[in-house]
Amino acid sequence: MRVYVRVVERGSMSAAARDLGMGQPAVSERIDRLEQYIGARLLLRNTRKLSVTDVGAAFYERSKQVLENAADALTVASGDQSLRGMLRIAAPHGVGEVILPSILSQMRELHPLLKIELILNDRIVDPVTEGVDISLRLGDLGEGSFIAKRLGHVSRVLVAAPGYIERHGAPASPDELADHPFLRVSGLFNNARLPLVGPDQQTELAAIDIVVSTSHWRPLHAMLLDGAGIGVLQEPVCADDLASGRLIRLLPGFAVPGFDLHALYPAIRPVPPRIRAMLSLLEEQLPAILPG
């Protein structure tokens, strides 16, 4: 079960073998024996990728719970309540790169026997099917057999550098946004419209001229600092720039809708101690960083 769970979580026999300190042939042989014993195909394998069957997904979920229960039983029997093992967390890039590092450092100080793996991506990650303990997600949560806990709200701001404003001026109203080159993270504002909530709390869609798209927020941030145009950033990643004046908030009477931040974790009862401890620390630390 432990070998199978790691194969599903890592998505390949070779990656699981490295994690487990085994040879890839041995991992493959263990999976073959497990499928023969169960009498069902758990994994579909070809030269390019590995995928989990419906039976395999259900068996993964149950196996994960069995292993969690076994670890808890050993902890109780040994009398050692220290958290140990691996804590795997998935998070979006901005949150994972700016907000999480200090919190994870605190987690390691509190639980030095615990190992942490942080996986960064901006897509929806179901912790059950992706093999993570906690998935931090912004906005729409999608569907899955997980529990969601709201942790706060990530605001977004429309900004430009002082140098850009000196050369081109600042838009005085949403109607003037289309006169300025707009930089964005790919996948956002695909209809070339920027949602803005006005003083009357009504949302309008302002036309924008998208000239640069990037798959990561850091190049966008750097180009905005260079004065290449205007754009939207998550407030935590540019808070220091706003405070120092390196970036200026545009149209301060209007707000770009932000995203709620949730922690998703498998619906396992009881919740494993390492997940409980991480959730507790997130709930303790995030209110000082994010508004409610």
C-alpha cells in the first residue's frame, strides 16, 4: 500500500522509487503483485504517462487512510507525540512564494522531525487525487471529496510605476484604461475586460488593451516596475512596492475583485495530526497577513 500510494502521489514509478530508496523494477514488481492480489487494474501505464483507474483512485483513498491510522497507532504505542513523516502542500505561486515560506519555517521550528514538500502551481489541486495533504487554492474550488477551510482573502490592485505615470499619465476613469498597454498573467481577463467595483458597489467591465501575457507573476511584476505599462497584481506580492512608492495604485476609487483563500484537505477522520497542526498554524498566522 505504501509503495502504491507513493506512485500515485508522484505520478511515476521512477519518482516514487527515488523517494522510497528502491529500484524502479522493484516498485513496478510490487505494483504488479498488488494488482494480481486484488484482481483489478489500479494503474494504466504507457511510455508517456501513468494514470489511475476508478478502482485505483478508490483504493488509493482507502490505502492512504489505512497508512494514516497505522502511523497514529505507532505514535500512541511508542508514547512519542512528535510529528514526523512528510507533509505535502500545494499552493498557487504568489501565495507559495511570498506568504508561505515564513510560516513553513515556523512549522519546522515547532516540529523539527517533520519533512515538508511544497508544490507550486496555479491550477485547482484536489488533495485526494493529487496526493497532497493540504492544497491552498484561490477562488473557485472546483469539485472533489475534500474539506475546505476558508483562511482569508487575497486582494488585487491595479498598479503602474511612477516613471510610467510621468511619461503617459494615469487613467482618470475606467473608460481610459484601454488607452494604456495592459500586462497580465495568462488566463486572466481573457475577454479583454477588467472587472472593477465602483464606489456604489456596482461592478463594471472596463475594456483593456492586453499587450503582454506571462505564465508567472514575477516577470509581470518586473515589467511593471520597469514602467512597461499597467497591470493587476495580488496585493501581498506588491505590498512593499506600494508602501515604498515603487508602484502606484491606479483608480483608487475602484477595486479589482480579489480571491478567497481556502485550505483543502482530504476528508479523513480523524484528521492526521500533521494536517491539524499545519491548519492551526495557518489560521494563527494568516490573519496578520490577509484581511478577513
